[in-house]
Amino acid sequence: MSIEINKPFGPSIAKITIPDEIISAMNKYVEEIVSDKKKSEDLDFGYNLAGNVQQEFRLDFEFMKKNNWAEFLGKSCQKWLSEGHNISIKKFEIISSWIVRQFKNEYNPIHYHGGHISGVGYLKVPMDMGSTVQKEKKVQHNGKLVLIDGSKKFLCNPTYVITPKVGDFYLFPSYMMHTVYPFSDTLEERRSVSFNAKIDDDSAKLR
């Protein structure tokens, strides 16, 4: 498992690749839920999340264990904290993990999560997420994730913009504000998977 650790501002952000077999199993699982109205209702998680999107549902823990998702999250977080911060965690507890199905004109407003660690990875990404209205003058942010820390300062940009790519997975502190912009000009789905987790209190202290 290789890891890339970036520190564009105060907290660090880790980037890891989701194994192909997990992506495949996750997408198959999503399609099964989508086609089953009762399962979709039973696992609905939208009431607990900030997104203005078509569908959000939680992953059940049996699925997360069976398809090694829980193991992947634990090892990824351990590697990030060990290599990036010299922290050896003694406990890793997944609070929840969920799927976000986002389509044209939908978005996720600025928000933060619970627990100590959060993350997001990509299972499906539209080929083209549209253009800006003022095409020659504006930076393209359609469908992108933006992590936010503090405010604009000299020599310090408060935002970190992520272009979604299938297989990319990002870890960040759960308190970090973030948002996802809407996109246009496509009927394709932007599908992501997120999680929140707690670690032991000693490891979570400021260092």
C-alpha cells in the first residue's frame, strides 16, 4: 500500500488508491441496493447527511468486513498517521461508511463530520462534468471536492481542490470543512464512498 501525504495548510491530507477488487465489489453492492426499494429504504442515510443529492445510503458492517473495506480503512489510517505524524494508533472504530450518488445540478454544501478521521473515495466519475458559463475566464470546479482550513493568509491558501478520479481515496481530519460543487451537461453519476472513524483518545490529542 503506497501513500501520498500532502500538507497544503495546517492538517495533512493523505491520498491512497482503493484496490480494484474493492471498487468492483462496492459498485456491485450499490447496484443491488439501488434495484431493491426495501434495501434502499432500510439503508437510507440521507437524513443524517448534508448533501443535496439524489441518494445517500450507509454500508452495512457485514459488507464492509466481507469485502475488506473495513480492513482497508484501518490500514490506510494507520499508515497515514504513522508515516505522516509518527502516531501509532491503539484503536480504530468505524462510526459509519456510506455511498453518495450525485447527479447533474446536485451538490454537497460546506460541512464537517463527526469522529476523528474522515475520508472520501471515488467509484464512478462522469467523463465530462460540464463547463463554466464564462468559459475563458473561470477556473473549472464542476464536481470537485474542496477541503477548507481557516482563511486566506499571506503565503497560505485555505483551500485544497481535488479532482475526483476513480480509485483515488483521501483521508483528512473529520473537523475539516469541505464541499462538493455541482456539475452539468451530463446524465452520468458521480459516485463516492465516505466514512467517519474514531481512534483512541491518546492518539487523537494535539501534537
